Amino acid sequence: MPRLLTPIPGPRSLRLAARRADAVSAGVASTLPVYIDHAEDGLLVDVDGNRLIDLASGIAVTGVGNPAPRVAEAVHGQIDRFSHTCFMVTPYEGYVEVCERLNALTPGTHAKRSALFNSGSEAVENAVKIARLVTGRAPVVVFDHAYHGRTNLTLALTAKTTPYKQGFGPFAPEVYRVPMSYPYRDGLSGPDAAARVLDLVEKQVGPPACVLIEPIQGEGGFIEPAPGFLAALAAWCRDRGALFVADEIQTGFCRTGAWFACEHERVVPDLVTTAKGIAGGLPLAAVTGRAELMDAVHPGGLGGTYGGNPVACAAALGAIDTMAELDLNAAARRIGATALPRLRAALGGRGDVRGRGAMLAVEFAEQTPEVARRVAASCHAAGVVVLTCGTHGNVIRLLPPLVIPEELLAEGLAVLEHAIVEGVGR
């Protein structure tokens, strides 16, 4: 169970923070400056012995546990055999098997192919490369509040300026931003929100290479579009010869109560990008798509030195096995069923509580960050790790491990409930 032996952060964490200031770029920030020694399912234990309830999962990465037994076993087994050859030089079975699993799991029964990379940003960049090559078009349509990464192209695709884009331009051209379906703020139905978007695209852009969207936005505020929005966009793409690209980097791998968030609306993307929860904490990402699209790229056009590293591939196979064996889709749905009514009662109409499965958000009515900061700080001081997000910084997001014990989830929610009541009442 959780326990706090020192204030947060404790003395050993403070000493490490002093070392960090002399060694690590100030541009790398941390939400909670406690230094972790080890972890258990739903708990992070810091160097001072404080046991913190983890409602963040390393930003949706360690959903299967931290460490997950099947992942740890697979990693040890692989690292004892070999750590790297570069798949582009001498390939290995693990890469092939991960691609086979992705082809089977992602939405749609059509023939698929996959390519593996290191990070979500790399996956998104390569999806755009594929779309541009296949269609012969340059424009990419993205959305308000979107987050797609920190490389130059993905910063162009990302909406929020501070801290991500400020001072880092110029950015890649031919990126066009349109309004997201945001039911809490715009009140539009899915079809009406899509019609607004598509009218803008028809008049101001023309047929693009692709429409790139997070089925539920992550950093932008866990914004869940109104029903019918995604389907209307996908249908328009089919009619215009554009690719519908689903960025499932944060939503994928059981996080929303389905393998992928597009499944909730029976939308089948042309390309899907994945990362985060794919490998239980090891760096791995992928693009999976229709076989004729993925195979249209010339040999050597996709790849990277570390893409599909054998140790990361072994971890991914262990993580995917864990998801299936433990039915983590059902676990995610149980987390949502437990948390949503409690959070709605605590907020009391002073904003919006939303989400699917174990991807949950509390948005405060005020479009300023102060309330969310107070609530997060209160949780952190009590030993519960939560994150903020949203264009205005006014959203608390929850991404608990899908294997979190019920009693830990209940205690973490109790702390958050108290923080919400105190925070909105000031």
C-alpha cells in the first residue's frame, strides 16, 4: 500500500535534483521531481522510500505493469542472445513477429504491412512520408489541440506552442489545421463538426495527402470527438483519394477498453501509428497500414539504425501476450466504470469529466491552468501521480496501469476527489 516517509520530494530526491542541475539540460522538465528506485503494479517507490500511487503509467506506457513479468522475462531472454544487429543489415525473427501481431490486431481485415521505429514522432513522420509518396500530394490536414511529437515535422503537426514549439521554427510546410470536434466546448454533433472541417478543407486546401488525427486527443486535453466525426472524415478521405491516418500512440493497446480507439466507432484507418504501450516501457513504435500502401515505398525508404531493436521487439511480444492473457481491455473498462461516476460527483458540474476505459480526464470550466495546477500539486503532495494537459492547461488526465489493484485505484481516486473539491471551491 502507499505510504509517505518524507515530504515530496524527499532529501535523497533533492540531492539528486542538485546533481541533475549540473548535468542535465534545463530544457528537460519533470512533472514530479521524485527519483524512482523501483516500481510495482500501480506503485512507484522513490529513493526516499516513499510509495506513490501511479495514475500516469509513464504517459500510457506501462499499462501491462512495471515491470511486467512477461516483458521482463522476454527482455532477459533476448539480451542474453544478442542486443542489436540492425534489421536493415541482418534481420531477425522478433521484428517479423511483432509486425505479424500488429497486422492482425489493428482495425480491418485487409492485408497489411508494418514497419518499426523508435518513437511516436518517428512513426508519425513516416506515416506522412508514406501518404505523400503514395498520393503524390503534399498537404497534411491536422486538428486544433493535436499533439503528434517533437521533431521538426511533428512540431508542425502539433498545435500547442508552449512549451513544444516556442522558438524552434521554422517548421515544415504544407500543414493545415482545422477545428477538432470538442463536444464540451462546441456542442456540435459529429456529422456537423465534420461538415465544418470538410468545408474548410475543400475551400482552403484541396485534396490532401492525408488527414491525421488522434481518435481521442492526448496532450490536447483527452478530447473525445462526437460520435460520427471520425467516420465522416474517413469516408471523405476514401472519396477524395486521401489517406485517413489514425495516431493511436496514446490510445492504443487496450488503453480505451479496445485494442485501438478507432474500434469504438468501427473506423478502419488506412495507416495506424503506434508506440507508448506497445512494449511495456521499452522504446518501440510502428506504422501499420494497407499492404498496397506500405509496399509502394521503395526499398530503403523506411528504416533506421535502432528501429525494431530486438530487445524492444521481445518486450513488445511479452506485452501483447500479457494484454491478451489478462484481458486488459476488460480491465480498462472496469477502471473507467469505477472512476467516471466518482469524478463526476466530485466535480459537481464545474467542468467536464470524460474518457473511455482507462484514458480519463477532468476538465475544469475555467480556461486557465490555475485550478488544474492546484489539484495536481495537492495530489502530488499526497503521493498520487497525476498529469495535466490541454491547450489551456486546465485538464487533469489519468492513465493508470491497466493492472492497478482495485484498492490502489480506490485510494488514488479518493485523494484526487478531495483535491478536486478543494481546488474548485477556492
